Amino acid sequence: MPVGRIGLVVHGAREDASEAAAGVERWCARHGVPAVEIDVWRKDRPRHSGEEEAAVAGYPDLVVTLGGDGTFLRGARVAAACGAAVLGVDLGRVGFLTEVCTEDVERALDCVHEGRATVEDRMTLTLRASRPLEIPEGIESLLRYGRGPALPPPRVRPSDPEEVGWGVPMAVNAVNDVVFEKLARDRQASLAVYLAGRLFASYSADAVVAATPTGSTAYSFAAGGPVVSPHMDAIVFTPVAPHMAFDRTLVAAPDEVLGVRVLTRSGRVAVSIDGQLRGVLDPGDWVGVYKARHRLRLIRLGPTDFYGRVRDRFRLSDAPAAAADGEVPPLYRPSAPVPPDLRNLRFPPPGGR
């Protein structure tokens, strides 16, 4: 995909991020490609929605993030809003979302510009709510002490007034997860959870998480949820510290809506999207989380070794008893041509890395 315009999202607290951004700008100057920095955290101005950031940046067709997975998520919300692809550059080790290290960024841009990179589609989540989300005065500063400026509540997408019973649609795309969590330490979040319109269970818990397969390795995993391949579409529902015997994760189909209603005597509930506080729910409010129309377009320079990354990032080691019973190769990929009935399946490339 020839690159026509680049949007840069830079981790402002790191000098090496600024140095890497300068490298991207030099590449842009050589190729005559405009570049503009977006989603900049400045104390003298509020942050804007993904649509507003994309418009101010002139609707880039490639967003380059320079930081870690958190910086990547900042860029992803802008990219999803305008259909741009996103390339994650990691300042340390390559993460689940970021693709290249700083020393490889110009080579990666060459690959994208010359059509040698691949674009991997990832499912995102959006939501409808019983009312527009709001952040009450005073709560933002309390929850975000010591952090950067907060995003505004999601704006409401245009909809038909006759749809009111289905809730107001929010202009938001979650790459990792939507989290409903208690605000006060002494008040649990009491939440009725619906799947495909039917009550599944009512939870008294610290939080409940609705994650994409991409986000299954984030908060959902920390709460005991499964690792789900990002190559599939699903909604992963995980309760966090529930006061009930059934504390398991449930994996729903991508065409099933996950509904969350705050019960009458519950404490207030914060709604976070990809780690950012975006609203507070009162008793009686509800939110429906479902597969979004927009997908994240993720730049990859080669076949993705997702399970290798899981093994490396979580420092998985083999059971001592199994290791004592014999060594095994790290990859299985016969040198012979792939049989016809296996050609539609995923395998490591020949001489895999």
C-alpha cells in the first residue's frame, strides 16, 4: 500500500520516542510523504475523539505509534476511526501489538510503501447505552491522579429516534476491552449480565470485562481469562473477583450482544475503554457491547508468531517432568510441499523464524 500521509503517535515522556519520530520524519521527507503528530497530550488543551484527531491530521492512511502497547492503543483508536492501517514501533521489546523495534522502523516503512507488508484485520468492540456516557465532575481527577489528560466521553452516533429502546449508539471502537468496575472500595459493582438478550447471571464483583481476542492477553487474562487467538472473532467475558461460585470466563460468538445492567442497590460503576475512563453508570443504567463495524488494520511485516509471543512474554517454561522425557523442536514444519487439504491452514513459513 503506497503511503500517502502518516500520523505519528509518540510517547511524549521518552526521549528515544522523539528520536525515533525524527527518523520517521526523515523517511517521510525523502519520500515526499506528509507527516503530522496526533493524539498529543498537552495540559493546556483537552484531548479529542478519534474522529476529531483523524480530521485534524488530514485523515492519514498510516498511523505509526512509537512507544509500547499503551501508545499503540492511542494510535489504534484514531486509525480505526478513519480506516487507516497502524504500525506499532516498540521502544523496548516487541509486544503483542507492536511489530518492530526502533532500529527497524525505516525498513518497515519501506516494506509498507512498497507493498511488501501484510495487513491483519482485528475485531473491535463498540457499544450502545441507555443514555450518553458522562464523567461526573471531580471523578476524573481522582481516578487519573498522576496520569495524562483523559479522553472525553464517547460522542453519540446519529440514529433513528425509533431506536431509543435499543439505546444510543456510541462512536467508539475498543481494540482490547470494555471494563465495568466499581468506583468505591466499600461498594461492589452489582451487575446483571445478558447474552444475546437473555439474562445469564447477576454478579457482585470488583469488575467485569468484555474483551476482544486481541485483548484476551490483557486485563481479561490477568483476571483468569483464556488466551484467545487474535485471528478469530469472539467476545470474551470475564468477571473479576466475583462473590459467587461461578467465576469462569465465557466466550461468546461475535454476533451475540453482551449486555450489562447496573442493579438498583449497586454502587456506581466506571466504564473504561482500552484502559481509559470514558463514563460512569448509575443504578438502572445499562450498556450493550457488541462487534463493531470498523476493524483494526494492523501492519505485519511477515507471518505472525502469536503463540511464540505468548510463550516469550509470559516466560512460559516446560514442565520439568516433560522436559526430562525428551527434547522437542520449537517449530513443526515439514520441508515437503503442503498437502492440498492443509493449504488453507496456518503454518510457520518454510525455514520458520
